[in-house]
Amino acid sequence: MASIQIDDKSIDFQPGQSIIQAASNAGVYIPHLCYHPEFTAHGSCRVCMVEVNGRQVSACTTEAQDGMQISHMSDDLQQTRKQVLEMLFAEGNHVCPSCEKSGACTLQSVAEYCGMLTAEFTFQYPQREIDASHEDFILDKNRCINCELCVRASRDIDGKSVFAIAGRGGQAQLIVNAVDGQLGSTDFSVQDRAASVCPVGSILPKHYGFVTPIGQRSFDLKPIEQQQVSGHEG
């Protein structure tokens, strides 16, 4: 069987697996935001960057090759990840202590894992819509990180294409595919995979909040690096 070397660990892999798939199956955690084992990877968040022969590549879109020498926790990589995470916090409105997703938020937990305690960039405080038009869900665009997981889930699993990303670069934002742009005008439902795949607090169910106290939530009880291996994602 072919193998790769991640730091000091030799890992066997199956042909066609990406670096992050091989690593995850072997219990090696590589931080990521836009990658999810259920969907085709597109490497947009850049958090899963690793070094292969001294060159940084995204672990989710780079196919594992026999004999690869890979570093996934160098100082340079951690600095790159921290800068990406800092920009995500600065470009949105993430108020963790008051967020229903706190303690179960992938962005928050990845930031903690990477040692990002505060953002050095100037916070932009964008004015973004909070859409409460749906009977069962709130769509809070302030927390969206444009990972496109809801876009891919709605399109590829639910067969509905409720969501899309409009604009490019810093102007990119999540939109709803409805004439009036409101979630309540779509056939989005609680059974949809897109309803449960959001890694932050952008898509939240109505009618209850803080049922599980902060401190007793998923990443409070078991850190993200122990949960998101072997293909287990939210």
C-alpha cells in the first residue's frame, strides 16, 4: 500500500484520497473550515494548508502521492492559518459569548486550536441582514464565512439549490435563491442537510435557544481535533 509521511508519522492511503482524507482516516487532524467529507472539496478557505516538499498546498484538494513528505504544524503554516482566521473574524460580526453556536462553532474551535486569540486586523463591522422570514429558521448573514457548505448541501444532497454565493473577493456574500431573497419564500425545511451543516451560527433553528448551556456543548466537552477525524463531521 502507498504511504505518505506527515511529520513523524507514516500513513497508508488509498489511491485517489486527498491528503486531508488520508490524514483524517489515520487520526491526524488538519484544521479546516470549508472541507467536509460529504462534499467535493474546493479549497476556498485555505485553513487546511500543509507543506509538501517546502511548498504550501491545500490538503483537501491535493491528492496524496506515495512518498510525500508533509508538514502540517510548522510555525509558517500556523501563522498562515491565524491570518486567515483573523480576517474571517474581522470581516464578519462574530460575538461569541452571545451566540447560540458558541461551544459548538467550528470557526471558534479552529481559532482556539490555532492559537488565534484576537484579530490584529481592523474590524469592519459590516451591516448584514438577519432574515427571520422562515417559520423554523433564522438566517444570520453576520456570521457567514462563505464556506459554501450550505450551498453544496442544498444543491448536491437536498436537490433544491436554496443558497448561492454572489459577488467576488471581499464583496462575496451568501444569498437565497428566491425572487425576494427571503428564506421564507423557499422550500427549505428542517429535514434538509443544509439545515444542519453550517459550521458557524448563520443557520439557526427558531423556537429554542441555549437549551444546552455554554460549557456543556460539543467542543466544550471534546476538542475539535478529537472529533473531526475519520470522516466524522457535523
